[in-house]
Amino acid sequence: MELAADAYSEKGGQLLINVLVEADADEQEQMVISWRTPNNSRRVGIVVAKVPAAEVVDLYTAPSWFDDGSSVGTTT
């Protein structure tokens, strides 16, 4: 399986796959929000999948919106 996402994190042995969405306040009440963009309250990250980290063979990342770009590379 190949999966593209806007962000991911790891918690309790699971990779939490996030996508960036634009939603108004009423729509956001129906979502589990993982993170928010600092400059636009309508843009939020939501978890759309949990994948056991032990099952992931390759993980390719691009520069994160939240860091200095040092996350670029391949993680196995």
C-alpha cells in the first residue's frame, strides 16, 4: 500500500497519518483536530489513518512545515 499525507506522527507504536483540511467552525466540531495552522483558523490537520509502525517498510518524507527541513530523507 502506498499512502500520501500532509503530516504524520508516531504514538504508541502507531503512525498517525494526517491530512490538512479547510473547514469552518461547525465542520471542525465534527472532527478530531490534531493541529492547527497558526495563521488560518480554518486550516486544520486531522488524523485519517493509523498504521502499525512495525508494518511500515519505507517512509519517505519531505521538508516539514514545522521544522528547518532536516526531516528530509528516508526512514526505515
